[in-house]
Amino acid sequence: MEKTRLKYIIVLVSLFFMYSCTPKHKYESLLSDYESLKKDYELLKRDNDSLINEIEKYETSPEQLMESASNYIKTQDTINLEKILQTIITYHPAAPERQILEKKIDNIKKECYEQKVKERNKRLSAVKKLRKKYDDVSGITWYYNPYFVHYNSKNLTSIYIGQQDNSVWLRLKMSYSGDNWIFFKNAYLSYDGNTKEIYFDEYRDKKTEVDYGVEEWIDVPVNSSILTFLENMVNGKTVKMRLSGKYTHTRNLSNDEIKGIRDVLLAYDVLIKEKYH
């Protein structure tokens, strides 16, 4: 390698002196030779570096490779472990470390798979916890919280899930019941001073009824903005709903309402991710 560098330097010096006393057309020819020599040198250097790297791999013993694999075994990094295994297979195919590492990689993969199955089953239990109702006409499966049935005749706030084939969505229901109408036109949720207005179409999303008292309620789709708010709201200390129009009705959500929203949110997250499982 040192001889090649010396040769390269000598050629450069020679070219310099030749240029000082050489006609232009000959100089251009020499310059072309120089560029060609330069490329040959770079190729030679690359081949030399590659050869050195190859020799080093042969010189690295299986024991050393296993030592470098120890940290990857602890972190269950099968990608880097398989790279080390491939090195052993290529340069030390008969070494006993090959079978040892192959077995360790298989065990890690098995453990990871079993852990994923365990975690998936645990997450799916969040869905099984909910009340489930299948509508055979629409083909929609509805999932409701397990703590109460949200009747229109109750002062409640809840969310529920709809699922049809690969589509999964959330809906929010807020209801008022009392002796007098409040004729609400605005709906709000709040926690610890943070407030979210729940927009709705008064003619499409709002319903009213008279039974043992007056009933007013809305049932609206949950968009990404509402979803984010709900995810934060279930961890709030003081959670409220407000329905406001001609009159206003404000109340704190019960523990069952908050737990119901939290459990439905978890199940929704599971169902969304199951779509891509």
C-alpha cells in the first residue's frame, strides 16, 4: 500500500514538471492519464480496504462474536443477533457458537411472540368487558359501557362504539331530563377549567320527548378534536357537562360516567389497532 502511494506521488510530481515544459495538447493528454491513474488508485484503495475488512472478519473468533452478541441477547435485539449469526455462518460455519446463537435467537423470538399474544389478549379483554349488541339488519355491532344503560330519561353523558366490517367509530350522547324544558342549543364538557363545546345540528342531532317528564338529548359523532379532549378529560379531577339554551343545566359527571367513558375509549383504541393486526 505504501509503495502504491509513493508511486502516486512520483507521478504527480512528474506531471507537474512535465506540464511546465510541455505543449498544451500534450498537457491535456497527460491530464487525462492523470485522471485515469487517479481512478485506478481509488479503486485499488477501495479493494484494499475491503480486503482488510474481510481479513478482520476471518480473524475475529466465534468467541469474540458471541461476546459482542451478549448485550443484544439481553435487549432481545434479534436484528443485530442475526447479523452476528450470519457472520459466524459465513466465516466460521462449523463453530459450535453457530448452534448456540441460533437457539438463543429462536428462544427470543418465541418469548416475544408469546408476550405479544398475552398483551393482545389483555387488550381484547377491554372490549369483552363492554356490553355488546348486534343489529342484524344494519350489520352494526354496538359496544356500550358496562356500568349503566343510557336512557334518554336520565341526566347522563356517555360514549359508545359502532363497528361494521373494518369501520370503527365513536358517538357521544348527552341527555337532560326534568320537570321543565331547558331548550338547550349549546352543549359543553369541561374538566379542571378546560372546556370543549360539542357542536351539533339542532334538527338532525337533537331529540326531545315527553314521558314522565321532559327529555332533551343529543347523539353526535366523535371527531378527532372531541376524542383528544375526552382522553384528557377522564383524568381530570372535576368533570362537568353543561346544556345551555333558554335555561342552563350544569352537573358533575359521576364516577360511573367517567369510568364508562375511560373504558369505552380503551376498547375503541383496541378495535382500531385490531384492524391492522
